[in-house]
Amino acid sequence: MRSLSRYTLVLTLLLSLTLLPGLSQGLGGPTLTQDDSRYESLLAHLVRMQFEARHFSQRKFDDNLSKAAFELYLKQLDPRKVFLLAEDVEKLKKYSGLISEEIRSGKMELPLVGMNLLKERVARVQPMLREVLSKDLDLSHEEVLETDPEKLSFCKTEEELKERWRKFLVLQVVYSYLSLEEDEAAAKKGSDEKVPEGKTEDVKKSSPGSLQKTAREKVLKSYDESLSRMLKEKQSEYFERYFSAVAKALDPHSEYMAPVEKEDFDIGMKGSLEGIGAMLREEDGYVRIESVIPGGPAARQGRLHASDRILKVAEGSGEPIDIVGMKVRDAVKLIRGKKGTEVRLTVRKEDGSQVVVPIVRDVVQIEETFAKGTTLKDGKTEKVFGYITLPSFYRDFENTRNGGRGRNSTDDVRSELKKLQAEHVEGLILDLRNNGGGALTDAIGIAGLFIGGGPVVQVKSGRGDIKVLADEDDVRPSFNGPLVVLVNKFSASASEILSGVLQDYGRAVIVGGNHTFGKGTVQTLIDLDESVSFENAFRYRPFGALRITIQKFYRATGESTQYKGVVPDIILPDPLDSGKVGEEFLEYALPWDRIKPASFEKWPRTFGDVSVLKARSAGRVRAKDDFVAIQLASEKTSEQQKKTLQSLNLDVVRKEREELHKLKEKLGKNSARLHDAEKKKPADKEMTAEERRNLWVKETGEDPYVQEAVDVLKDMLSEVQKSTVAKEAHVLSHSTTQSAIPVP
């Protein structure tokens, strides 16, 4: 067996060598030379080989993939359709079905053609902006701007393009004007509060003309810098866009990481960077928040959420820099900074509103990333329930590899369960909201704390191999009582595995929005430098890395968690449900499917009929002000998303902003952390660990979703009690009947 493995290894190496460019003229690969252009050629072959060999879909680089990659490339090149003309797009479309052939041959023209066309148009647009913003604008005119690029065509003429820019700039000036107005109002309010009683102090109010002039100057400065930055982009950045489009045509979680991005990724994995504590991604020309890191400054501040689009970045009170169309790594350079300094992000929310989120940079507070629990006492029944929040499925793999145990979420949840059981809790809430996943090992281990042994998840490779993964550490579960699991649309990956298996076994009642995120795939990171191990290619390194989707998750029932996610047993109003959040909204997401179910036994104890629990919850939700407000906000967000024609009239936009502000006020303090409102925290001082703990316990008790979860647990206990009484009555009746039978 050993000799066979050695033979296989040698054969694999030989095959790899023959497929690399410059080592075989018979396979159509370009010859390696000292010419720097060979770098892209070699990189193309490495990308193709790795994706064709390792991606879950097992797709080949064919015409269909070419067309998908081209559409994504075009979106990255000009996402808002404000640079390229229709004639430019026609020139680019000649390459629509040729990308696979370009990558095979190593002769890639599209990135170069795209670069030349875009830079030419940017150079033509720049003076247009200066002309439009050099004079007063009519902000009272009744006109609208289509804000959804999908509903727009590329402009046919430069005159049409100039008109599109004029409208776009008018809207930006309106936004800037209103922000200046709000800043002045806030300054006046602050000044009034500081003035001693009996005295007056006026804050000078700017005239409308002065405000508009300042607003125009700010917008011009921002876009002038943005366009100048685009003109300075290197050729390598256009090739990066090209390879990124190819990767994402396979699925949204596969990507090419340029050498600089790979370096940033390594730094982020090895230690904490001082910044805002958020993961970013590029999507359709925008920098989006992919996830907010638990314990980080953004999480503690509470106003930045996954799916928010970052439009501008400002250093403290400095001028904001427009980052639409900017590469993520360049945006990160602006957002990162020293601990204690402030960065101000202008973000667009899912409801279409545009807000400024100030965040003081800091390092992640590690203790905030760990599982933690508390008790919740019901005021009506005096019953005590347990609550555990799990921000992520963490595990110290490095410590484990070195022979240590390493801190992990399974041990921490087990520890919290012991503490809560010592308090004689009668039920438990496990909060997986906003938990984006983590170590699969811990999803399996934590499942075992509640179900004991048994299949937890099935994993399928691209070759069709299926492994059933079960928890084998715990023969007996650590907790047997009623269990409610809270989820939302940001519960993803390992969170979906855990909530799915607890639902499949009938072990827990899942409570949350319409469904979880729907990420049921596994990715691996491949360092492309390690893919080339021969001397004549060393000089071309670094090549960067690929993140490739290699496996798919399936529940014990055989249903995939991919795309559809987990549908809760009890669905509550959630503003996230109206937004485009989840795998279903990502282009080229892998589909939902099913495989053969694993063999498992349902949980033997029952905690009531789910349909009864659902009906009772619905009655309570209709009567709770918090959920009424949340439902109203969700409906408003849905309306806003459908409405893509934006008025450019200053008074109309001002009124829209005021209505949105009033709506958020209606949401109430209990749901504030879900809706862009400031958390109430002690001001002007650093909180101690005890103060943070006390505040967290208070906020948890006021959370309407947690309150409803407590009510569901009470219903579950009530159903158990009814069932017990019914059984006892049945036994007693049966016993009485039997004793009345005469003995012959």
C-alpha cells in the first residue's frame, strides 16, 4: 500500500508538470519567458487547474461559464452604468464566450480592453462633474433618478451620460445638504444644552445658498478624488477583477485573492488588527459588510449590520472619501487605523436610508466573542429559565495541534450549562442570532450536549462521496429540558447545522425570522505559490490564493442547508426578512437538493404540539407593541426596496428622512439594537467587565425576541404538564376499570 501511494504521488507530480505552461508545447500552453506578461498566463493556468480539479460543482471552463463570468466582470467594471457607453459594452461583448478559451491559452485580452475603455471614459467624465458642480443646482425641481442599475441601460451618447451624471450629482448634493443641516441642528442643540439658565447663545445658521455651495464642494472633492484614483489603477488590478469574476461564476463563496489580499487574510487570521471589527466583501461594485465580528468595536457600537453597503469613509471629522467601485483592500486601508481614533462610515441600509455611523477603532474584546449565559426569571410564574448566547463556533486549533486542549465553544457551552443547571432552570434559550458559523467540530460537539449520540450532519464532496458526522463524545446529553433556539437571517453555516439537527430530532423549537442565511457549503484556502514547486516559475511568485467551495452540507434528514437555510418552527416578525439578505440573493449560488437520509432516532421526550405553540405565539406577537413596530418597519423596508425611483427634490427627500426617523423611534428601546439606534451605555468612561456584564444582562432581558422565547418555554412546560396529567388520569381510569372486573 505504501509503494502504491509513492507511485501515485510521482504520477501526480508528472501530470502536474505537463499541464503547466512553458513545460509542454504540445498542450497549447504559452512558453514561460522573462516577459512579465507570462505572470498572468501562468496564473490563469493555475486558477483553471485548481478550480476544475477541486470545486464542488466539477464544472469545466466552458462557454456557459464564460458568459456568466463576463456578466460578473462587466458589473465589476461599471456597476452603476455611469462610465461606459453602449458602444463600449458591444466591444467588450465580443469576449463574452471567449473567457474559458482565454484562460486555457493564457492570452487574455478582455482585462486590457476593459482597462483601456474604462480609463478613457473616466477621463471624459471627470470634467463633466466639475462643470455640473461649478454652478448652483435647482434642488426644487420635480424629477427622479432610477437608483437600480438593473433597470438601466448603458447610455448611448455622451450627452445622455452627462444627464445621468447630473441627476446622480444632484441627489448627492441633496444628501450632503441635509447632512449639513442636521449637523447644524445638532450643534445648536448641544450649544443650548451647555448655556447656563437665563443666558442665550446663538449658533450661526447658514443660508440655503451657502449650504448648497458647501455641499457641492464636498461632493466634487469626493468624486474628483474617486475618479483620480480610478485613473491610477494598475493593470494587475484589472486582471484581479477578471479572475475574481471567473471564480464567482462558479459560486459566490469562491474567489481569487491577489497577493496583497492574501497577506491581509493571513494577518487577520494570526492576530487582531486595530480597526472596526467587520468582514468586508465586494459585490456589484460596492463594499458590503459581510459580517460584524463579535466583541469588536462595530458590534459594541451596534449600528453597523451585515449587508450594509459602505459608500464613504471619513477619518474623524475629515472629508468623506467615496469608495463605490473601490477594491476591498483599498477600502480596508482607509477604514483601519490606530486604537482610539474615529472613523465615520456613510452606509446605505437595506431600507434604502443613508446614515453616518461613527466607530471608535479598537481591538476585539476577546471575552465578548465567547459563549456566555445568564438566568431569566419570569415575573408572572416565578420560574427561572437559562439563556446562552453563542456568537460563533470558535476553537483554538493551533493550541490543539500543539497537544493542548485549547479553548473551544463546546467546552464553554457545557460549562455554562452546568452553571445554569445549578440554578435549577426549567428551560433553556440558545441564541444563535448573527452567528455566522465557525468550526464544524463544535457544531457537532454542541449538538451532542443536547441529543447525545447520533448523526449531526452529512458532508458531500464534489465526487459524490458522503460522510455522516456524528457526536461521539457524549453518550448522555448534558441538558434534557425544554429548549428554544433563536435564529435570524445572519445565522449561517455551522449555526444552520446545529439548529437543523435539533429541529430534525424534535429536540428544540426553532424561533426566528422566515429562514436562516442558507450557506450550506464548505470552502478551503489554496496558496497558489505552493502549487508551483519548480525553479523556473519561482521568479513569478507571489500568485495569491484561491478560496474554493469543495463540499456541501446536508441535514440528518438528507435535506441540504444550502440556499433555503433552516425554516423556524415559530416565525416572528423580523426587519431582516424584507431585505435582500441570504444565499438566495447571491448570484450563481449552488442549488438546494437532497440526499439519502441518515439513520437516526427522534428525541424521546416531547414538549408539546408545535402547531399549538405556534398559534399561541402568534396571538402574543399581534398584541406586543415591539413586534407591531418591527412588522411595520419590515413592511416599510420592503416598500422602499421596491421603490427605486428616487426624488431629487430637496423638500421631498427631507420629508422622507424625517418619516424614516419617526418610524425608527416607534420601534421602541427594546428593539433598538436591531434598528440603527444608539445603545444606551455609560458615557465618557470605559466600562469595567462587571458593568459590561450587567448591561448585557439588562439588554438581554429587554430583548423582545428573548421575551417571546421565554413565553414559548412556558408554553412547552404547560403542554408537558397537561400531557402528564392526561396520562395519569388515563392510568387511574384504566386501573379503576380493571379493579371493577369480577374475579371468577
